[in-house]
Amino acid sequence: MKKNKKTKTFVKKGFTLVELMVAMGIIGIMAAVVLVSLSGQRDKARATAALEVVRSVLPAAMDCNLRGVALSWGGVGSVICNGSSVTWPTLDTPSTQGWSMNSVYGPTNDMNNWYYYAYNSATATYALCPVTYKGWRDWGGTNSVLPGSCVIRQ
């Protein structure tokens, strides 16, 4: 502190070390809270991105169903059914990290059980897309998923 000659009072010129450390501590706590809340948001954003990729196939899958052609899972890049030019998408991107397109169900002789999904093993989360009635009913109860829609489920 420095004494002001005119008013005979002391003038403070800056912050003490303790004040600076307290301010840095408060900023550190606030940063930690923000980082913790962002990690959950990152997972939700990836799930939404995966859902959008999986949902992009749905119109072609519905077309296959209407034509009576079974869905086929030959892996990423293969056609979704005979006679379709649409292929199964990849989920190997930074925005869908941890997600993979797994399989398609719906044998040729059971036209009422067609659905496909993607899965994230780290979060045990599914992106489910039923094409027909039985597919959504099997995911059941009050949380049923209607054909022609896709949802995220854990």
C-alpha cells in the first residue's frame, strides 16, 4: 500500500496473492463443472448423428418392403435389398465415433418382421428403425416404435 500525501489515506495498487488464488480457484471449479456437463452432451450429439445416418436408409427400406423384397445385410456399402441402388451407410466418422451398423432382421418368409439398427457398445445405446409392424412391437410396451420411424434406446 502507498500513502496518498494529499488525503493522508492509503491507496491500494492491485490484488494480493491470496485474492488472485481465490479467483483462480473459482474459475477452476466453474471450468470443471462445464467440462463434466459437456461430456454427456457429446455422447448425445453422437447418438443423434448416428440416428440421422441410420434414418437416411429408411425410405429405401420401406420401398423394399412395399415391393416385397427382403432387406439384406451384406455389410456397409452393400445394397439394402435386391433391386435397390441405396447402400448401407457407414458410421465410421468423427461425429458418429463408437457407433456401428450391426444387422438387419427380417427373413424372406416373414415379411412382418423387418427392422435394422446401429449400436454403440460403450454406452449400450441402440438406434432402432422398424420397417414393419412386428419389428416395433418387439421393442414393446409403452415405449413402442412405430414402423417408418427411428429412435434412440438404451
